[in-house]
Amino acid sequence: MCVRAAVSTLYGSYPKADISALQENLNLALNSASAIGCHLVNIGALDLKAGKPHLVLGLLWQIIKIGLFADIELSRNEGTCHS
């Protein structure tokens, strides 16, 4: 299933009040992603809601990369310790 179809399936039948809450949640997600170090260029809540694959996957990749790199410590790697 493509990203656009998944988003449409999840949010296609929501009432207008829930669409407003959805937009607020998407804005919160974008602000949180920016706070952890993601570079957000030309992406907004409407882009995520529309399910634009290149933007959604780019953002997801950045979040995964930041999470993976957060666990790397040079002091734990014996091959890089210079005594």
C-alpha cells in the first residue's frame, strides 16, 4: 500500500473537527522533528496529510538516522581508543 493510500484510508472519513486536530498533531510532529535535528525544507502538515512519499520518507529517514546515531559513542568502540 502506498503512503497516500494509507493516509487516505486512515483520515479520509474524519469529521472536520478531527481534521483540525489532525493538522495540529502533524504540526506538533514537524516541530518535534525539527527540535531533534531534522532539516525541514518545504514540508508542512498538508504535505504529510497528502502523503507525498518523497517528503514523508525523507522525514522518516532523518528521524531513524538521528535515533541510530544517538547510540554511537566512540568511547565504547575499542578500535578507536588511543591510549
